[in-house]
Amino acid sequence: MNEIERAVVTALQNDTAVMALATEICYGAGDIDTAYPFVVLFKQPVSDNDRYSFNARTARLQRYVVKAVDGGMSKRRAQQLADAVDAVLTDSNLSLSGWSWLHCHRVGDIEYQETLADGTVAWHVGGVYEIIVGRVT
């Protein structure tokens, strides 16, 4: 994980509302043994939106999918967890090494259900978050 991902994972793990609902905060995907509900985050591909001053990078704009995943026919618990995650990330000010956290806001919604091989229904509810960081000089 990079500095941004570590900051997001740490913020979510340290939030009592999130961890009252989530069993785990996972980067990329949950393990086969990960219990529901859990949070998944991963970087979303986006064209390079970094900012430069001559040849030095001064700011980065990254997009991350952050979503709750829960098993069952109802999406209610996944929605509650996604709302708790959104409360942590929206307009957050997280700590990074070598960078300054400038802004985080939601730019898109995620909501879909998936039928797993064993017939279990899994709900995915969350959002796409745009995170802007600046280089500390």
C-alpha cells in the first residue's frame, strides 16, 4: 500500500462507528475467510491529473473505490457501513508522510448486488472518492 492507502485504512480502522459494523478493512479484496460485512478499497484507474512545477510533482489527484460488502438479501447493513465510511472520508484531513492531505470528496456512487457461486447474495455499496494531496516542501 502507498501512503494514501495507509492513511485511509488507518482512519477507517480507528473510527469506532466504522469498526462497530465492519469485521475488517481490506485493500483490493477480502480473503476467502473474511466475514461480512467488510470494507474494500482500491485505486481506480484515471488519467494522470498530477500537477507539476517545471519538472517536480507538486500535487497528486487520485481516485479510490471504497465500498462496504455484505452478504444477504438486504443491503441495509452495507448501506449503514458505507454511510459510516463516507462520514470519515468526506472533507477529511488525514496524515501522510511527505505529502499534505488537501481534500477528499465523493465523485460517484457504487451500488450493486452479486450472486456468488454458492448462491449467496453480496451487496456492494459505497463510492468513488477523489483525493488530492500536495507535496510538502
